[in-house]
Amino acid sequence: MNKNTGETPVPQEDWRIEMAVKPLEDRVLVKPIEAESKTASGLYLPEGAKEKPIHGKVVSTGPGKRLDNGTRAQMSVKKGDTVVYGKYAGSEIEIKGDKHLILRESELLGILNA
């Protein structure tokens, strides 16, 4: 307890509160799918040789971009879609210890069909 204020100090690790993120407007929350660490011939790649992920699963979408007439444009992706995006697109965030990206729908390059 702080003698001057009477407050109990909060440990540094407590700022990582369990949270849910809901993207705004035409943004999409994507969990990157990490590249394989082993090549087709059986060689293991070191961390420095791995490419940055360029595809991932859609975790959540915003409501869509607001149009000039006041309505919202329908999102072309939905939760569960596997999408492709540029190497350096979006903003990286960490949720519950996992890396995620928040991207604009226009930064998505395509949807992978299973």
C-alpha cells in the first residue's frame, strides 16, 4: 500500500486484462496463420528465415463502412473465412497472448476457398 495515497499498487502484469475486441466500421480482426517451420523436404527453418504470415482466419468484423446515404455497406468477409492480405498490412495487436491484426476490408487481397 502506498503510504501517501493509501492505494494498493497494481502489478505490471495485471494490465493484460482478458478482453474482447470488436472492430469498428470496415475493419476486420484476423488471427494470422503461422507458416510451417519445416519445409516439404523435411528441413527445419530458423526463426529468422520464416516469412511474415500473409493469410489468416477472420475472428470478427465491424458493421461495415457508412455510406454517404447513411446506410452501411455489407462486409464481404465473415467470421471463420480464411483471407489473404499484404505482408505489412494492418496493425498488430496482442489479445490473450496471441498475435492478431486489425485490417481495413480494402487491405484484404482475397478469400481462400477450402
